[in-house]
Amino acid sequence: MLKPLLSSIIFSVMVLGARAQVLIHKDPEISACVQEVNTDSLSTYIRKLVSFGTRSTISSTTDPQRGIGAARNWVLSEFNRFAASADGRLSAFIDTVTYTPDGKRVSTTIHLGNVVATLKGADTADHRIFIISAHLDSRKSDIMDATGDAPGANDDASGCAAVLECARILSKHIFGPTLIFVTVSGEEQGLLGSTYMAKKARAQNWDIQAVLNNDIIGSNNSSQTNIEGNTQVRVFSEGLPYYNLDKEASIIRQLGLENDGKARSLARYVKETGERYVDNLGVMLIYRNDRFLRGGDHTPYVENGFAAIRITEMNENFTRQHQDVRTDKGISYGDLPAFIDYAYLARNTQLNLSTLANLAKSPGLPQMVRMDTRDLTNNTHINWQAPKEGSPHGYYLLIRETTSPTWQKKIFTTQTDITVPISKDNYFFAVQSVSETGNESLAVVPLPGR
Ligand SMILES: [Zn+2]
């Protein structure tokens, strides 16, 4: 005899196999934050960053007007400006580390600096950290040119603008866990700044649950294929995890979890949350860690076992990126502010902001999530324990077909176990904690157990 199956069904995004209406439930606090994203602010940040001439990681750190040093000091001053109205919750500093010549992209000793702003969580028992990152450094066509103009308006002042705008808006709010807003250096020199930060986080056991890396998020047209559009954005995520794959490969293979690693699961969360809060923006999930021939600052995090994804514009123009400003055979090159679509950048910023805010307001992950596989049955029984952080209003059981990229059905319960008449053989399941205001944790896939 089955006990009552579900305490209630809040909504089902789709009846499995058949499309239905989608009920959108927004948290008013997050909606208000999303509305605060301002195209003038974004434009001001980018023009200011471009005004430093070059932000090459190997450029001057002492010139007050030109180079990476002046740029990072300005970012720090912006964070400090936001901190002034954050009641002591926001603090910022430049985390510096010395690199000596490496025979590759560092030719002299440099004092690399990541500008880090921390919005300390209000709950001292909550050690979760959510990070938004972009890279401050820019480059010329010649990666070793430390002095010539390298405006980097889109790559990656656009990402830095999103980081600053999220810090400006979210630092006025109080969250249980901690948010970190960071603009790193050394990306173009070989992901140096993010590698330094990810290794430090691993060594110090930071409980980083999500890293949103924004790199090139402000332009709306593609070179070669000449496609224009500002209503889609890409989220890149690794499938099989780089970290500890040798240890986890057999369980991944046995359970078919190739698409349920930390990064892919975070990407799915970004899509669901972003599309809930941001109009006219579709998130295209790309099932690979990054583009061909390119790297990004999420990679050192995934290599150190953290959930990290890359957010990048839909249509890339390679006559802009990594190119000296010039005109050649009638084609203009260079990464200038005039080629940014600020309305598009604003939507991509809203995508980040809504995701960060929803995570920051979510209870912790449900613990010890287990699927009962002892008996041959067409019912599925899953149980779990309450999260360590926050106080959940309840939980969502998530269900999707094994071939579906996103969760299709969501069942709400206030219990910590659930039985559904849906076969575990035919669907994927996961559990999220959810707050009173509908803010979901990341999804946890059950392991076989009892
Ligand atoms: Zn970049």
C-alpha cells in the first residue's frame, strides 16, 4: 500500500511527453534587483576600463593613468564605493601574487592582481560561496605587447561590467551565504589569476558551490556568418568531470550521469533561473567546457573540483577579439565600446544577477539523497536529509526524460522522502531544497542506497 504520494504539486513545467502551460513564479526581491540593471552604468564601466589604454597583464602596475595597475585600482575604488552603502557587508582588496618569467606568456617578473569583493554572508553557520568572475586583462594581437592600445571592450570589459553591476545591486541586500565578485588578471597570459584563486580555494577548502565566468558577453553579431541577434546567450559546461574522473567514472557510467555533473547541473540551473527572470533571453546550453582554440577562467575551477561554467554571447565576431585596432582591406578590426550592444549586455547581466540572487536566497543542498534500488518495482522511492544551511520551506523532486536537457516536472513536498509511480529505470531524478520565497538550491542527483 502506498502512502499518500505527494503533499502537493506546485507546478509541472511539462506533463512528461506533452507540452503544457508554464507557470512562472518570481521572487519580488529578485525581480526588483533585475530591474535595477542599468545600461548607462554598464556603458560607463566599459568606457572607463577602455580609457586605461591597455590592460595587458604585463603592462605597468605603477602608472596612475595607463595599464593594468590603474585599471585594477579603479575597479577596487568602485567596489569600495558600493561598500559605502552596504553596512559593512562588502569588503574589497587586490589579491596579488608574483609571477616570474615562464618562457611562455610572462617575460618579466609581474605582480598579478585579482580584484576581489566579498559580500559576507549574514549567517555565520553558512559557509557556502557563490562567485561571479570576469577577466580585467586585455591583449593586443601580439600577446607579448605590453604597451600598445588594447581596449578589450567586449573581451572582457563586458564581463567586468556585469561583475560590477551585480556587486552594486546585490551588495544592498542581505543573504545567508557569501557572494564573491571578482575581476581577475592573467587570463590572456594563461588563466593565471583564476588558477591562483581556484588553487587557493581548494587548499583552504572554500565551499564554492557555483562559479559564473563571464567572458565576452556584449556583442550581437558574428563574423563570417553575419548573423545578428541579441536574444540568446550560450552557457558552456563540461560533461564528464575533469576532477576525480578516474574515481567517479564507473558510477557515472552505471547510472548514466554523463549530463548531471556539477557544471552541467549548474548550467541547467542558470537556464531555468535566467529564463524565469529575464525577458527576451534564451539560454543555449552547450555541452562542452569551452569553445575550440579558446580557454576561460571557469576551467581552473572545474579542474579543482568546483561547479563552474562559462557564459558567452551567442554570436562572436573574431574581427574584434584579440585584434589591434586598425582598418585592413576595408575591414575594421578592434574591440571598441562602439561595438557593444548595451541592451544585450544588460540582459546577460540580469541572467547572472538573477542566478546569483536565487542561489544566495536558497537553502543549502539536501543531504544524503538516496534512491531505493533494493526491490524490483515500478515506483520510485527517494529520501534525503535536511540541508546544513538555511531553513527550507520544502523540497522539489525534479524529473526528466533521460534524453531531455532540462528538468520537465517538479513536485513539491515538505517531507524528506517521496514515492512516485514513475519508474526510476526510465527517467532521471534530482532533489532541490526550496525556500519560502521559491528560491531553489542546486539539484542533487540521488545515489543508489536506502
Ligand atoms: Zn576573454
